[in-house]
Amino acid sequence: MAETNNAGEKQFAIQKIYTKDISFETPNSPKVFTQKWEPSLDLNLGTNVENLENSMYEVSLSITATVKIGDTIAYLVEIKQAGIFAIAGFNDQEMGPMLGSFCPNILFPYAREAISDLVTKGGFPQLILAPVNFDALYMQHLQQNQQSAEGKTLN
């Protein structure tokens, strides 16, 4: 019987998905409910990766959505959606996209649902965030890091 060597195999598993931090504020209520609802949305995204132990990583996705009517803040919602992922057998070039794009793609629907629920419970029309292209954001991040590194070597 031949033995199989699993040491070089690529492995990916979701260990846990959870909400790490959440906040909802309506600083101008109840006045904001009497205004005509023509909102503008400002959305900020961020990710953080923490190397735990034994090929375990915590990836957290931070989303801040600020909705205004004119210059008045209707509401502000912030969430840190996190997950613990077991990732092994990937080389360094593969790990960046796994942690910077693939894992945030998994977390985003959970964060989007939590934001939608909070906004609705806050008395506002449902907020459904559009899908995010984390692959493009990750590539943009790499290009910015490369440009800043090149700028430092020229000075």
C-alpha cells in the first residue's frame, strides 16, 4: 500500500465567523425622520490580518457607512466582521490574495446582512451594500505599496 504525503497539499477551512465589533448611531434623530429622504452614502472598507498559530489566521473586515441628508448625518454604522481561517500549503505569493481578497469575500455577506438589519431596526429604509470586488482592491493595494516603495528608493 502506498503512503500519501499530505504535507504539500493546499488546505483551506473556515474555523469561525463572528462579529467582532458593531455600532449604530443616529445623532440627529428624531429630526432626521422629518426630512425628505434623499440620502448620500460614504462607505469605507478596510481589512486586517492577524497570524495566530499553526496556520491559523484571523481576518477582519471593517466597514463604516455614513449616510447623510445634505450635510446632516442620518446614521452611522460600523462593523468589524471577522473570521478564523486555517490555511496551509500555499506559498507566499498565494497567501497574499488568500488573506487580502478571498477571506474578505467570504466575510462581506455577513457584514452586509448585519448592516442591513441594523439600519432597518434603526427606523431607516433598508441599506443593501453593492458587491465589492476585493480582488481589484487587493491589486490596488499592492500597486500603492509598490509605488510608495519606489518613491522611497528615489529620494
